[in-house]
Amino acid sequence: MAGDATCVSRWPDLPADLIREISGRLREVADYVHFHAVCKPWRDAVVSPPPLFFPWLVRCLDESTPPWREPCWADEDKLLFRSVSGHKATFRVSRASCLGEKFAVRDTDGPGGRVLAVCRDGASLVNPLTGAATHLPRCFPENMAGYLGSVDGVVTGDGTVLLYYLSISSCTFYRAAILRAGDDAWTSVHMCIDSETMSFWQQWSATYHDGKVINAGRQFYRVGMLSIAPGDVFTGRLEKRSLPQLYDDPASYSYFFELGGELMWAYVHVAAAALFDHGHGHGPLKGGDLVGSGAVSLWVYSREKKSGRWVKREGRRLLGSSVLFLGWTSSFAVEAGQLAGEVDGGCAYLMIDSVGRGLGRRGFLLLDRCTVYRYRLEDDTITMLDELPPGWLASCCTWFLPRPTIHAGPEPKLSKPYA
């Protein structure tokens, strides 16, 4: 017993450089917080500022979520985060304490550690772990004022906030509000799109780049890009040149991200045979069934600045030492060396629903399970990382990079022992 007590008492006396080396290898933000709380010598020796931790997933849902996005709803008063790299744990944060009861998460700002929270009354960028908030201008364009409860949102790499809504009826209107970094007021986009252009067009994702709102979707068996500039009243045909054909396969996912100042578009394709063979006597498809099947492909395109043409890029050399995180609204690339722990570059982390989603991001099949994979661009192989709990789908969760702020309180005063 005496020997054990002696060993325990020596933990705070570990060399500071050894403690710093250990703290620099912590991959999970929860481990960093726990490490920081052990004792004052450890707290003084940890790496500061902390490194970038492996991103969490955040579920972008609220009580107004359409039923096709949400098969089962629980913890409606909580904001849910999921750690997929180590502990495979779900963290719950009170929605009222960090966002307000009426706000819903529409996006994250990628590595910035904040979520884009929107409600009918306004929008804010919030760090849900600390509650620190930046409130965006409340004077929204008139064409968007009545749609804030239903908009999708995007925060680009340069800090631009895009809120958009596509209303399809006898006349299709595209409504958007843009707030560029440094602007004091929103820029309005309100455009009527002709029915021929929009016939059977299913929107996947959107972003803002180089003065234009760019939307990706599909029309019949082809991918189409729709570019809209503020002030445009009418747009022409969809851009389809050099973009992939879909061959009527049901599972496809579309993501915009920036790499080295260029706008990139990633397209994840899952072969239909791999999805539906399990429906004929083999039971439902599970996350691990796609590993080694060769059914998953990732294609990356970049947009030429002058011509606006999309060009397919060579995947093996594209990312280099970067790591790519592909999420519903937020996708971003991070240098592997900036992430805590040992993370390989040249990989993409992505989500695939357990069964095909019909029309990709806005599919109409009700599913109850989603799987996170690591995709190696060098050899086009995938590794299963985590099978998410029921209710987490690729179309309603995105990546969030946690940035904790730890405030050290005063050292406790210990009373002297009685003589």
C-alpha cells in the first residue's frame, strides 16, 4: 500500500516536457479537457494553444425538420454531437443554454468551431461549447423574411454566410440572402427560374464563391450546376459539361469545399447493386458491408476561374497531406499535421446512409442508420469508422471542429491538519 501511494504521489511530478509531449498527442477534445483538469502542474504544462482536434459531427435538426429528413426524433431540447474517431460517444448540450429554444443549426463554419444558428427572428454564429455568439444583422431582405424557418445555410471559408431557399411551384423562385465578411447588411437574391431548366432538377448543395451562388443538383441522369449572381433576374441552362453521368444509381452525395483558394466539388457515388442486393434475401445493408466491395467512388472537380468550367482532378495527388471532411452543408480540408494525434493525409471522411436515398441528399426514403467511412484517394479503398445511432443521416448532420475554452479557477485552499 505504501508503495502504491508513493507511485500515485509522483504523477504531478512528471517532467513538464513529457507532459507536454503526451498532451500534444491527445486526439479527442474530451481527453484534452480531462487531461487539463488532473492537477495544476499538468495544466501548466499542456500544449497551449491546443491543437486542432478531430472534428465531431453535429446533427442539424429541430422541431421544424421535414419528416423525410428525420426518421425518429429524440432529445429535441438538446444539441447532439458525435465523436467518431475515438470514444464513439454522443454528447448532448442544452439547446436553450447555447442557442436558444427557437434556433436550429443550419451549418458550421468548418474549422472555426462555431455553428450557424437560424430562427424566424434572426441568425447567429455560436460556439456551442462556450456560448460565445456573434449576432448577424437582423434586417433581412424582404424576399427572405418569411422563409427563415425553412432556409438552408452555408458558411464559406472566407466567412461569407449564405441563406437560401428554393420554392418549387408553377413558377420556381430562388431566394437567398448573402452576408459577406465585413458587410453590415445582407445582399438579396431573388430570381425566377424557368420550368424547362428546373424540370426534374433535384438540388443537392450550394455555396458562394467569386461573387456567385453556385448550386449543384441532378437533372435526369446528369449532374447540373446552376450559378446565380446578385441582381440576376433570370438564368439560362444548367452547366453540365464534363460533369458525371449518374446511370440512375440512387445513392449519390454532393459537397462543395475550398482547397488552396480554389472552389472544389466532390461527388460520392455508391453503386446501386451494392445497396439493393441485400434487399433480396440478404437482410438490410449494414455499414461494414461496403468495405472491400469497390462500390464507393469519390470524384473531385475544380472550377476554372475564367471559363467557369468544371474539370475533373486526379485524386491521388490532389489532397497531398490534407485531410478532407465531407458533410451535409459544411465540408473543409485541414492539413493532417495540424490535427492532434496521428492522422494520415490524402484521406476523406464521409457519410453514407445504410440504404440508397433515392435522390441523394434530398432523398425520400426514410432511413434509420448512417455510417462514417475513411476514403483513401491513393487506392480508392474505404474503412468503416463509426456506425451512427438511429436518427443520424447523411442529409442532416455535418462536421464541427470543437474549440474548447478552459478557464482555470482559483486553487483550492487546503486546511491545515489537526496536530
